[in-house]
Amino acid sequence: MPDDIRVRGSVSIPESELNWRFSRSSGPGGQHVNTSATAAELSFDVAASPSLPEPLKARALDRLAGRLVRGVLTIRAEEYRSQTRNRDAARARLGALLAEATAPPPKKRVPKKIPRGINERRLENKKRRSDVKRLRSRRWD
């Protein structure tokens, strides 16, 4: 259970549904960076995941459509020199991304009528400003 990625509520993704690939990372590290595979690439098949309930899966597929390739979400982490830390970073990013993608849609804004006093104040300020500008533009004789 500690390796499971928490999405929202009781929904979590087990480690068995994650596919990992490791490659050489760019960035600092000297000669070490040329010899070790520290960059972690995490792939998660959103479309075929049995862990995500259907409504959450549909919402995630819709919201992540631009990032998915055939229903698979891929995250690459290479900001650390350690493969373990990059794995943790990729896991955390996947959890945050899925939590945001499966969030319920925000409530619709109900438009309300503008109070009369606010409207009158706005018009009065506009009139005052207009008078100032009109008086400035007059020629001096």
C-alpha cells in the first residue's frame, strides 16, 4: 500500500499498473551522468486502468486528452541525480496530475443583478471624469 499512488478519496493506483523506463539524464553530474540511468519515465495507461472508476476515468481522459498517446500518460523526471528521487518525483507528479484531472467540475456562476447604487456611482464618476477632460481641452483666449 505505501507504493500506491493516491488519486482522490479511496481511489489509488497500485504499483503494478505503472510502467517504468530508465535512461541517462541530462544536466549536472560530471562523469557519473554518462554512466548511470537516473532519469525515470513513468507510463500509466489511463484508458485501461481497472483502478479508476468509470466516471473518474472518463473525466481524466477528457481533461488529459492533449497529454495522452493512445490512452497512456507518460511523465519524465530527471531533475535529481538519484534514480530513486526521480522515481518519487514522477510518482508525486502523476498523483497530482490525476487528482487535478479527476476533480469534479466547478459550480456554475449564477449571474446576479448589479445594484442600482453601484451603477449610479459608476455613471457619476464617468461624468465627472468626462467634465474634467472637456474642461482641459478648451482653448485659452
